[in-house]
Amino acid sequence: MAEDNSTAPHLLVVDDDPRIRSMLKRYFEGEGFRVSEAENGTQLRQQLRDKIDLILLDIGLPGEDGLTLAREIRASRQIAIIIVSGRADDVDRIVGLEIGADDYIAKPFNLREVLARVRSVLRRTQASVAVRPAQTLNAAGITRFDGWTLDHNRRELRTPAGKTITLTTGEFDLLAVFAKNPGRALTRDFLMDQTRGRSWEVFDRSIDAQVTRLRRKIEADDGDSALIKSIRGVGYLFTGRAEHL
């Protein structure tokens, strides 16, 4: 009798090299995963008709490159993405993570390392769903705090006056975690795991720098509005009163 793996994590390997696709497919199926393949953007979109938990996405694809596809996926879906690329350029790594990829692996790679990173990303993405309060799981996807409006579906932040504030991917994700956990002291490790994971320190340097940039955008210059408070020896606490619609 064939083993039922319908509940196993479903990976999509997107690479124009059939040898790499075949190698990753055999390896991950041997580790208990379900694995589908695509060699370009057209096939990727076809595969997304099924439920995919994580995409291993090559940058150097024919036609639409991996960065373009990652941006398109992230704009409409919350699927974990790990970019796998033969390019050693740090710019590609930074851009890939900034547009929403969860990790970046350079070729040539070690299969055991890829497996470890896939499992790590899946743990983070599954944990981020588990920690959200039940009332945040709503169709509107809107969180309001102190007059501000955070639109999770559009990934937009609007001021009490209705002006849209530009946030980077990292800043938006960080604010979303704060807004979903108001009044709770959050450690730096927790914040990193719930946003980009530890891989984002490569270009953001530290969670403290990211918090500083976010504070400049959502707090008053006079310092009277401390929406994000530092908790010595712990991390940070979000003081806004969040309402989830």
C-alpha cells in the first residue's frame, strides 16, 4: 500500500535546470515532503492552483526572472519563498529579502543545508499564524491603533489623517507583529523569528535598527507618543490599543 503523504509540507521547486529540479525532488521526497516542479513563470502560476507551503525559487529563469516572480507572489499570497541562485551578488540577496523572500541560498548548495533552511522557514511561518490572536483572523484584514490603520491585505499603513506612509517590507512585517501582540513584551529573538528569521540580520544589522526606523515613521517628533517602548533586558512592547476589523 502506498504511503499517504497528503498532509506533508508541499514544496514547489522552480528552476530551469531539470537536473537541479530532479535532484531536489528526489531528496525532499525522501525526507517526506510532497514536491512539485516548474521551469518558468507560466508553470509556476499553474502549480499555484494547488496549495503550496514553500517555493524554492531560482533567480535566473528564462523570461520573467525569480525576483519579479517573488514580488508578484508576495503581493497576493502568503507562501514561504526561499530564493536559490547561482548569483553571488549581495544586491540580489538584499533585493530578494527586501521584496519578501524568507531566505536566500547560493548555488552550489549542500542539500542538508537546504533541508535545514526549509524546515526553519516552515517553522517560522507556521508559528506566525499560531501566535496571532483569534480576532485578527478576519476577512477585512484591518488593524486600527491610536487612529492609525494597518491594512494587512494591501500592506499599507495610513495615518490618522488618512495619509499613506511608505514602509519597507521589513518595517511592515515588524509593525504587524507588534499590532497583533499589543501590551506584550516581545523579545528580539521572537521579533526576528516572526518577521524574516535570523537571515534578515545580513542586511538590517539588528532588530534595534529596524525598530528605530519604524519609530521615526509612527511616533511624534516631540517624543510624547511612544507606541513602541524599550523593555530593558527583554526587548520591546507595543502600547497602542489595537482593534481588529
